[in-house]
Amino acid sequence: MNNVSIISKASHQIIDSGLKYDFDIQENSVVLVEVSTKQIKKIERIGNDLFIHFNDSDEVLKITNFYNNQENSDNSLVFLDDDQRLLWIQHLEDLQVMDNSIPYQVLDDVEPLLYHDDSGFMLLNPWWFAGGAGVLGAAAIAASGGSGSSDSKEEQSTETPVVPVEPSQPVDPITPEEPIQPVDPIAPVDPVDPVDPIDPVDPIDPVDPVEVNKPLVDENGASLSGTGDAGSTIIVTDADGNTSTTVVDENGKWTFPENPLTEGEVGSIEAVDSNGNESGQGQIIGGDQHVDIPEITENGTSLSGMGEAGSTIIVTDLDGNTATTIVDENGHWTFPENPLTEGELGTIEAIDTNGNESGQGQIIGGDQIIDPIDPVDPIDPVEPVDPVDPIDPVDPIDP
């Protein structure tokens, strides 16, 4: 998502801005989009609206009322590219679709596009604000070699134009009353707000933003977890716009014990540090949250197996009676006494800590007969209630 600023040509003020895809123009303005031309797929006019399509996103930036029915609107589109160049997009007045190349004019700042007089004459053409020097200003820009065009897939190299100075009168030909102010390459002037030369990047906030790393996802199943910048807040937004937050710990770890997204749900994830700097939203899809049916490793006098740590194992016998146990931290579970008799048909299932169910699987009580020669637990086949050696009831050890 790219930051967009709507700058009034009359007041020179930012009247709307933000990371969103829909803006409505109510007065003649400069639309400043922080984007490289390499990211542009196409620009098109539909009705009175301007649409900008991007290569790396299915989202479309819509500028409502960029045009009007009288075909006399005076709105300008400017891109602020990765090299902090201002590219004034040309030939939009008769635009239908621009999808092969993007003609542009490189500007030092957006000041020439803004109005500097209340007269109607000035409102019709801001290049005339210098009082008869409008043609000279346009010709000077064209002669400077600052114009160019960018292919939508690969931007052509273009040098930043140098505004020529009349040798006999060393003043800026666009504003003859004031001498040219040299630009400090270390602390360049903000192209949007020349009064505040602190930040050439963000026209709204004069303090350079700190880059925040996008959160990395390590686990996306019943739970959601990953890594990020310590102390930052992780925000997950579901398809309905509901948000869930958690804070990255001192070790750079974050987790949502219960995944805020259902399986297959498309949402977004971003990080915001303690100073309010944002990483920007990235897409995330709810992962596989299915719980596996418990694995059985022993089915005899006892019943045991493997499962997801913390989940509950439920065994239901033929009469509907249930027995439960919890999977330990090592993934093991056990019923010391098998809830099912030998040959009895029952079911087994697992439910994790978030309530996700594996569904029931069939289980049959295993072989629970102990060898009668076992000296520990001999079974009397004649009288199974009293497992005593019928040969020697005093000494139940069977030689």
C-alpha cells in the first residue's frame, strides 16, 4: 500500500492523505503518490475517475472526480519515486488507458503546480503565475532535459533537470523576484512543504520515519506465532475487519495462542513500534487448523499413544460412557486401565486447547488376557473372578 497526499492548489495545504485506495477530490489538487513507476501496471480513466493499477497488488488506487463533465478540471498527478524524484505525469487530459509507457516531467518540487494568485486567469493555468513568464517557464523546463517517459515494466534513466538562469539576471526564471536557493544534498527541501525542509520523504510528518520490519510467521495453524522487532505490536485483521493484537517479547517472539483467522480466511498482518512507525500490511491466510486423530501405541490392559501437547483425548465406549486424559508436554497420553473391554467397539478423538476437534475415529478394545503362567497376575480360567492357582490356593505362584 502506497502513501497518498492530496494537496490543494489554492491553499497549498494537504487536505487528505493516508494509506488507502480511495480518495475524492473536491477542488483542484496535486495528487502525490509515493510509488516508483516500476510498480505501475497501468493508469486509466473511467468516467470522471482516475484509476492506478499496481504490479505487486490486486488493489487499485481510485481518485474520484479527477476529471469533470466540463473537461476543465486542473488536477495533477505526481509520483515520488524511490530516488526521491518528483515525476509529474503528462498527457492525462486526454487519457483513456496508459499501459505501455508513462510520460513524465521531473520536478524539483510541486510548487510550480500550485496556484499563487486569486485571479481566474491564474486558476486556469498555474504556469502563468510569474506574470507573463508562463511560456518561458514551460520552455525552460522542456529545454532542461527533465522530461521523459517510463516504461511500466522498466523505468528509463532520466537526469533531474537543472533550471537555467538568465546570465544577465541570475534569478529563477519561474519566480524572477527571488534568487535561486541552492539545495543542500544532505538536507534536501521537502518537495511538498518547502517551508519545512526537514523531511523530503513524508510530507505529513516532518520527522523521518523509522523502518519497521514486517512480522515473520513461523507457525500458522491452531495458533499463530512468529518473530518481529522486540516491543512492537503485532496486529492481525480478519476478513470482517476485526483486529487482534499481541506484543513482541524481548526475545523477538510473538504468539496468538488461538489463531485470529479461521482456516483459509484471508486477512492482513502488520507491526507498529512504540513510536507509531508502521511496517505496512501484508497478506496472511489462516493455516491448517485440523487436529489429527490420536495415534495409538498401546491397546491392551492399558491404552496409550501420541497427540498434540495440551489436547484432551476422549474415549467413548459402546454404552456412551466417556473417559478422558490430557496429552503431556512430550506428546504422550495414557489410560492406565483401558476404558474398553477386549473386543469392545468404541471411538477416540482429540480436542486441542482452542477447541478444534479431530473428529471421532473407531477403536476396538485390544487383547487384555494375561498369560496364566505370568507369576505376577495369574488368571484362573475356571473361576476368572478369583485369579488363584487352582492347584495350590495357598501359594498362587504357578510353577
